[in-house]
Amino acid sequence: MKEAIRSFARGLGVDDVGFATADDYRSPRSPALGELLSGARSLVVLAYRELSTCDSENPQIAMNGRMDVMAFSRSCNYRLARFLETECGGRAITVPVSYPLEMSEETNGAVGDLSLRHAAVAAGLGAFGRHNLVIHPELGTRVIFTAVLTDLNLPSDAAVTEDLCVHCDACVAACPGDALAEEGRTDVMRCIRNSQPYGIGGAIRFWTEYGAATPAERKALLRDPRYWKLYQAGFIGFQYFCFRCLATCPVGRG
Ligand code: B12
Ligand code: SF4
Ligand code: SF4
């Protein structure tokens, strides 16, 4: 059954497909898989190449490349889940690239319902690098994941056992937020401040300032570029202004 599923997913145009049993998925901080789907037994993890848009100095172009992957992956995830339900007789649920995400003070809006990096590692699609991202053996770091969780019994693919990181520290040096200084840990708040300046933190700072402002100052604040960017993020969704650790890594780039 695994090969029929792999071939269906590859036919959708995804770059790689891996399988992991629920037992092999070990993510220390994420909820148990059974909370997402009762009787969950396996994960089908899909890998997508990130375009060269991540090299662009133009933040709109760089983010638009990610939005392209997000739109494509949403369709692939849904079609694969339908295949598992209609052709393989299982129950299936989809796990998105990043959003929707639980937004609360407890999680700081920084914990997914399922950790796709740990899922990708369990499914043999790569290994963690110095930047705490998963490096794929061929695609390198320029890879984004989604997953479909199912109650079908699908054995895990072989894990990647080599160290794919060449320990050049280019990612550490390129991080404008100094979020990778400590090995094995991303300083999440430093990363978010730099990579999502118009996320929830930026919105809270702006509206706090607005609340304390005089009517004349409020008028000026509504013409401030910060407000215009928050306004756009408000309906387009989360916007990344940094792709440096992903784009700088030389692995898989010839
Ligand atoms: C919330 C989130 C963020 C938050 C918080 C990050 C965080 N703490 O994990 C912020 C905004 C900071 C963020 C930043 C980025 N993110 Co992000 N993010 C997510 C999201 C939605 C959830 C992550 C999560 O649940 N984390 C919480 C728990 C599970 O993680 P944790 O245990 O704290 O994670 C640590 C361990 O993994 C540890 N670690 C490192 N090595 C090892 C090895 C082992 C064996 C173990 C057990 C642990 C471990 O380091 C991690 C980071 O501190 C995922 C999508 C998803 N659903 O998984 C994408 C995701 C992780 N992000 C991704 C990317 C690409 C980015 C950015 C490059 C931004 C961008 N422009 O795209 C940066 C990279 C930051 C970095 N170098 O670490 C990709 C990673 C792809 C890849 N190749 O690995 C993901 C998987 C999205 C996707 N669908 O592909 N992200
Ligand atoms: S996304 Fe940017 S700020 Fe965040 S860890 Fe990567 S390089 Fe640093
Ligand atoms: S940039 Fe260098 S140190 Fe960082 S993950 Fe890639 S190979 Fe490893």
C-alpha cells in the first residue's frame, strides 16, 4: 500500500514522500498524535522544494514564494488525504505548513499541533542541522514539509543516519537576529522579532501606542508604514521578513 500512496503523492508533483509510524514520531513539546486523530497510527510526510524566491532581497517576492508553496501544499495534502480515505479505506487528517496555529500566551504562538521537523526526521526525509532545521539529502535546507496523519498502518521509512550538516556555521553568521548563537536551540523570540516584525508582537506594540495617543497622533499613526504592513498581514496572514538560515545553507546546492 505504501508504494501506491508514494506514487500517488509523487504524481501530484511533491518532491519527496516519507512514512513514519506514530511510535517513531518523537516531538518533546508537541501534543500526542492521538489528540489530533483518535487511533492515529502513521504519518505520510510530504517535502516541497522552496523556490529561489528565498534569495530575494525584496520581502514581498520572498514571502510570495512561500505563499506559493503553502497554496500548492494545501492542495496536495487535501488530495492525498482524500486518496487515503477513498482508495485505501483509512481515516486521514491534514497538517498544514504552519497555519492555522494555536495562538495563546502559553505557546507564544510558536508551537505547532504537530512538529513537522520531527515528523520529517521520523519519516526518513532528513536530519537536523546546526540551524535547527531539517536538511534533506538532495534538497538541502530549502525544503518545506506538510503531513497527513492516518489510522492506516504504514511502516516507517529508513532514517537518515548521516550528519548532513557540514558545520560551516554560515547559518549562524547570517542570522540577523542572533537567534542561533546557542547550539541546539533557536532563540524563538529573537527570531520572531526579526523574521515577523508585523506579527502579534508588532501588532500589540502598535495598538498599545495607538491607545495612548492623542487624536492628532492617532491620525499620524494610521499613516505610519508600520500600520500599512500590519494591515496587509491582517488579511494575507503571517508574513516572514527573513529566510536567511534557510537560504544560506550550502548543503544540496552543488
Ligand atoms: C512555530 C514555528 C516557528 C516559530 C517558532 C520556532 C520553534 N520553536 O520551533 C518561529 C517563528 C520562530 C519559526 C521560525 C522559522 N521557521 Co518555523 N515553524 C513553526 C511551526 C509552525 C511549528 C514549530 C513547532 O512546533 N515548534 C515547537 C516544538 C516542536 O519545537 P521545539 O522542540 O521547540 O524545537 C526545537 C527542537 O526541534 C530543537 N532541536 C534541534 N535539533 C534537534 C534534534 C533533535 C533530535 C531534537 C529532539 C530536537 C532538536 O530545536 C528546535 C528549535 O528550537 C513549524 C511547522 C510545524 N507544524 O512543525 C514551522 C517550521 C519549523 N518552520 C520552518 C521554517 C523554514 C522557519 C524559518 C526559516 C522562517 C521562514 N522564513 O520560513 C525560521 C527558522 C528558525 C530556526 N532556524 O529555527 C519549517 C522548517 C523546514 C525545515 N527544513 O526544517 C517548518 C517545519 C515549516 C514547514 N512546514 O516546513 N518557526
Ligand atoms: S529566520 Fe532569520 S532571524 Fe530567524 S533564525 Fe533564521 S536567520 Fe535567524
Ligand atoms: S549553514 Fe552550515 S552549519 Fe548551518 S546547517 Fe547548513 S551546513 Fe550546517
